[in-house]
Amino acid sequence: MISDLKDLLNLELGLEYCGGMEDLYEDMLRDYYEGNFVETLKEQYAAENWTDYRVTIHGVKSTSLMIGGEDISAKAKELELAAADGNADFIKENHEKVLAQYQNLIDKIKEAIG
């Protein structure tokens, strides 16, 4: 049930992006967890491929905001900017915790809406 996600997502914002249509919002949530970038980010991080990492984390930033995930979107933006600036130290300091938060959000969405 979508309301189970109220502690993780700004449901009003997510619904706003969907024109107030709950069915569309649920579809977006399903697309979010089905199209997750976790493995891609792990591979790009391991290879220190900051160019592609920047593009992928940008996708996390954008899709997270569209479902109301303001916190994860903001953290992804910080990683995106660090990748753009070549700040590998910042990425290395923050990647694991942001990825864990992202994975947790994916798991909670999947649990809530199946």
C-alpha cells in the first residue's frame, strides 16, 4: 500500500508529478524498483568510471525526485556533482551509504506495492 511509504517519500510530491492519479503513481513506483541502477552503479564505482557514474547517478536523482524521494535525490545530486568535478574522494566517502539508502528505498517500495 502506497501509504506505507509516507516515512520514506513525499507522497504529495510524487502524486503531483503524476497529476494526482494514484494508478499512475503506483506505476511509476513499480518502474522505479524494476529499473533500479544498483548493479550499474556498483560496476561503475568499482571501475572508477566517474563519467558513466555521473550519468547513472543523475538518473537516480531524477527518478527519485519524481516519486517524492527528496532525500535520496539530494544525495544523488551531491554524488553527480562530485563526479562532474572529478571529486573521487567525496564519491568514495558517500557512495556506499547512498547506495544502501537507495537499495532500501527500492526494497520498501517493492514490499509496499509488490
